[in-house]
Amino acid sequence: MWGINAYAQKEIKNDWFFEWNFAVHRFSSHLQIVDSNRGSKASTGYKYVFDLYQLNNMALRKFQIPNTNFSILIGAGLGLNLLPHNSITMPENGFHYLRTKDNSGNSVPVYDISLIDSEETINNKYSVNLLSKFGLNYKINEVSSLVLFSHHGYNLAGPIMEKNLREIRYEDQNFSAVHRLSSWFSFISIGYEFSIK
């Protein structure tokens, strides 16, 4: 996946801040078959791409560490997720071929694969996350700081969407797989902040 994230903070009173955060994420879901006979993982050529938009609102409290340039930030809030239906795409034929290895270790295409039955379900086009944020701020001067943040999102509504690959036929054997997207997340960000006075 990749994402673009933009945010702004406003100090509403001493050491209390409000943050607006907008993010766009693009996810790519791939399917591989572990071919034990050939001793390799085989890529199917299947790629399932979808976008997720997030609008997050948070309240943060800053705690200054005495006699240092460091401060700790703790925040919580709510986030709105939007999964546009028209952003979900898959190659028209699903699978094209497997690429695996022969006995000599050379990569070769194998065409004996097909997607027989599949179903896509959007459970929640809109969903809400409970958010938390923990951070460390190092003040360089009056307008600039270095920041380290830990972000967490908790979705109580279950998976946003599911892709059920009910039947995949490969070399006269049937396989199945289910791909689920949930908006639970955790990540760490490191950055530079510039304050507009």
C-alpha cells in the first residue's frame, strides 16, 4: 500500500490542540499459490486495487518535560472512512498465468489456472474509527520542531470489504481464498513541523 497524509493543528488554548487530518490510501492485494511440487511461490497475475479516504479529527494535549526542549503529546479522536465503490477494480480475466520455477530454477509461465467463482462485498462504504496518538516533540526554535508519533485506529464495525475467491482451479485442483480489508491500523511517523504564528 501507499498513502498521502496531510494535517494541520491549531492551538485552542494553552497546551491544547485540535488536529485535522486527511489521508488517501491505495491498497494492492495480490494472490500467490505455494507450489510444493516445484518448491516455489507462484504469482497468479491477479491484482486487486482499491482506494480508501480518511478524514480524522483529534484533540491533543501537550505536556512539557521540565528543563528540556522535549514535550509529550497525547491525543484521541474520531475518523471517518470512505471506500468509494467505483475505486475497486480487478483485471478483467482475473488470472492470466502463473509464473513459477522449473527444476533448473528458471522462471517459466504456467497457464493452467482459472478463477471459476468470486464475489465482492462492500460491508461498510462509510465507517468510523476510534483514534489515538502518542508523540514526542523536540523544539528546535520558536517555529520548528522534530516529531515522532505513534498512530492507532480502531474500527468496531468489522471488515469494510471482502473479496471471496470461492473457486480457483489450478492443475485440476480447487483452491479458495478470502481477502478482507479492515481499517484497524498502527504506524509510526517521523517528521518536521513548522508553526505559522
